[in-house]
Amino acid sequence: MTNNPFTTLDPIDLGRKSSLDWVESSCLSGLSSKPPMQDGFLSLSLSHKKLRLFFFAMAILLSLVLVKSFWLQVISGDRYFVLAENNRIKTQYSKAHRGIIYDRNGKALVNNLFGFSISIAPSELPKDEAEKNEILDRVSTITQIARQEIADKLEGAESRYFQPVLIRAGIPYDQAMLLKIDDLPGVRLDIDSWRLYLGGESFSHILGYIGKISPEEYESFRSEYLLDDNIGKAGLEKQYEKYLRGVHGQKKIEVDALGREKKIISQKEFVSGDSLMLSIDAGLQEKAYAVMKDKLPQGKGSVIISDPRNGSILALVDYPSYDNNLFTGGINISEYNKLLNDERKPLFARSVFGEYPSGSTIKPVVAAGALQEGIALKNTTVNSSGGIYVGQWSFPDWKAGGHGVTNVTKAIAWSVNTYFYYVGGGYGNFKGLGLDGLVKYFKMFGLDEITGIDLPGERDGFVPTAEWKTERIGEPWYIGDTYHLSIGQGDLLVTPLQVNNYTSAIANGGKLYALHLAKGVIHPDGMSEDFSPKLIREVSVDAENLKTVREGMRETVSYGSARSLDSLPVLVAGKTGTAQWHKDKLNHAWFTGFAPYDNPNFVITVLVEEGGEGSSVAVPIAKEIMSWWFSEKKII
């Protein structure tokens, strides 16, 4: 038997009860025998397992490194490139000057004031916390801004690391000079601007105001705005923001590791915003507001004056109003609460947001529909004896005993309810327009839709239907509902703008224009761009029928409910209205009319909330305004 050379050595003592015999045999035979298990102990093959585990762990680690590398270079490459670039390149912005707003005669209604503001760019502050805190402490000392307030503003802008954070606008000159001398890293001193509104309370609801961009607004427009930008918050400032704001200038500067400027990489000058030209006549606007304030010291209401030839607004007054300069620097809580808690709601633009029963101002529209549908002719008459009865229900005239025999022009002039019960709802053998006919003409003349005025948030009023009443109230539509609708009562709601607009359509022969305040813009280079009037539709009422309606409105002034206007130096046509809306409160007072009668260029609508009778409250306001316009300004 051949001796095994491996057996010349004694077995190696590994300190465990296991033999290497199986290893020798395996090596000589070329077999991969498994090691024996003795008393629960593992053999030396454990070393091979450890080696495999080691390589497996290394493979996982390498995979993780590769995945991370892919993420950094491919998925997040753009982001980290921006981070690197922003550490090397500093961007400075020069803010655009906001456009000016002018009245139709070139009178400035707003101006820009300039001053200093302080901002801090988080990315430019020292990385060392002690150094950074020293800078912020110095800023607090100079500006007298609480250290915590500065920290809070920086913390709130963490997601916008590379944009300067506005700390305070309008800092005093001496503080600005100290900051300039110190030249602290990351601290920026900029020339800032804010609005000064020149027209006082009479223009506030039209112009609106600007304020600092909110986080929500910034997220929506972040590609166009900086964190500390102003943005239009209300009125024309909001409506025409894209024209007024301009485009900021931008300078990119390469800096070294210490933040020192090395060279200018690129530079773009700011472009001022467009200036806005309005159709408003500032003198007329101020006069209308002054008349409202004088006649209604504790009242509330609205005056709208437009040109029926194109829908342009000459004056738009909501009373009471507020000083929009309070909002430009950020209104304080006490002042804001004072406005909110005022029971007359000075922040509420009644002409745009208010919805009211129309009262008798709707009767010219009902008359136009009745004439057009052949329900009544110009000389068709009904006898007004004080009202009508349907069973036990009474639908009265406003005049006890009635108005006698009445045709359409007399019905408009004296606001004869009985006539409109007949032509609106029908009575006995007399067929009226009915609910569907009334709704048709109300919508034709612009009710239940916005007028398109260039102010945010315009309401569209409400025209009720039988379906609405069934779904909302759970009751059928009664003939009494149609009678109420025929005289502008019940559930019908209109805005002062809508009343003014359908009055214009009657005055101009049937054209319903979109109402507008802006005539156009003036670009920074001095070139102007006019906005064209927008025709919504032409109403489907014959010219002769509209002429008859205008005659009735003229008779309202010559001998009817608005005859006090007949003393004006120009022929006026109009319609009064007294709208019931609450059993325990005064009625709303209305007047709407136009002048000159033969060639209208002036439509005026007056609403006085809880004013009482239109003829005794709204008409005197219209008269004083028209007297000033046509007499003192000699405009005809």
C-alpha cells in the first residue's frame, strides 16, 4: 500500500474536535466531500462561507455606489448643477418700475415712491454659524428689527435658498447708509418702490392696491416673480398686473470662494411696466363721490356712468369707500379690523359685487319684450284701477285707485304695475309674455351674465326659473311669481352694472357692449396700444319698439316719476325704481337714465341701499351729477 505523503505529519490541533482527514481525502480524490459534523461543531468550510459573504457584501455596496452616482449625475444632475452654479455665480436684480395709471385726460391717479429696502440672501451668508449670527445681530442692531423676526423670515424661505429674502422695506436713510458702509456678506440694500394713490377714497374701488406677494401667489408665478415682489391684490392693479408690473433687470456676477466679485457674466436692464389709460374722467368721478357723501353721510350706494356708444366707463363710485394707501405698506390689524367691522362695508364694491332686486328699473326691458312679441302694441291699453286679483290674492298698484287707462309709454313714465302684470304674466283673456318670455328678454339684455367689466370678481345676478324654484324651495311656480318678476320683485337679482348696461342698450338702439375702464396702454418706449370696444350682442328688438321704450323713459322725466330732471339743460330720459327686499327695512332706491335724449353719450345708474323711494332719493343724486356735467363742464 502506497504511503500517503500527507500522513507523515501529525494531525494539526485546531483547538476543536474536528479532523482534517476529510480534507486530505478530498484533495487526493478530487471529490468535494462534505465535512463531517461532530457534536454540533462546523468544519473549516466556514472560511469559504465568510469569503462568499464578503464578496456578496462588496457587490451590494458597489451597487449602492453606482445607484447613488446615477441619481446624482442623471436624475438630480440639473439640480446639483444649479447648486454649484449658484455657489459660483451671484445674481443681482434691479426691479422694474410699475406702470402709472391715468384718467382719460392724462391725469395721474397713482405714482411710484422710492426708498431703501433690506434683503438677505441665505446662499451668500457665511457657512460658519458664529459668523452668520454675528452678521444677523449687526443687521438687527442697525435696523432695530427683532433678531427673531429676521430668523423667522429666513427660516420661512428655506426652500428658496438662492433668492434674497425681504427683511424690511422703507428703512430710513441713516440706517441704509450704515448698512452700506458695513457691506455685510449676504446683506443687500436695494432701491424699493411703493404706490402712492392720489385720488383718495373716490378711486379706491377702481384702482385697488398692491401688496407683497403671498407664498401661494409665489408658487403659482415663481418663474416671473421674486420673493419680495409686489403684486396687484385688488381692482385694476390686479386686473392689469401683467401690463403694469414690467420685467426685472438681472446681473450675473462670478464670485470666488470668499464671495468676492470677479467679473460680470451677463447683464440685462429692467423694463418698466406699461402705463394704463382709463376711460374714467377724474373730475366726474370725484364729483359723483362727493355728491354721494353729501347726500348720504351715513348711507351706502353706487353710481355708474358710462358711454352707451362703446361701453366705456366715465365714473364708477362705490360709497362708502376706504383709503387704499393703507394697504400699500401692509395694513395693520387694528386698521383692517376697523374696516371689516364697519356695518356699512367700505371694502365692498357694490357696483361689481352687489346683487339686488331691480324694482321698476326692469320695466323698460319687459316693455321691449312685450312689444317685440306682439303681446302689446304702442297704443294697447289696460285699465289700472289699483291692482288685480287672482282668487283671494291681490297684486296692487303703488298708487291707490290706480292710474286709469294706460298704454306702454304711460306705464313706463308712471311705473304702472297693473300694465306690467298684464303684459308680463297675462290676465284674464290677455296673454302675457309668461315666465319663459320674461327670462328670454332678461337674458337678452344681459341679466344672468357678467357685463365683462375689467375688474376682478364681477357677479352675474340671478334670473329665477320654475325648475330652480322646484329644486331649491320645493314649490311649483305660481302666476304670482310671474307678476312679481314682471315688476322687478321676487327672486330676480341684478347688479348696478347690469342695470347700467341694459339702459345703454336701450339708449343706443340695441347694442350690448362689454363695460370697460381701460382704454389702452402706453408702452415704455412711448408707443400706445388702444383696446377695442367689445360688442356682446345686438338685442333682437326692432328699432321702432326700442324707440317706443325710449319715449316712455323720456315721459318719465317730462311728466312722470323723475320730472325734477326736466329742469336740466339737456333732455333726459330715465326710469325710477323702488325695490322691496326686506319686510323690516327700507327699500332700495334706484334711478337709471340717459342723455342727451336724441343722441345719448351719458348713461347714469344710481343705487342707494335702503334709501327708500327712487324718485325722492336716487333722482336728486343723479340730478346734481348731471347738472355739474352738462352745465358747469358744458358737455353736451
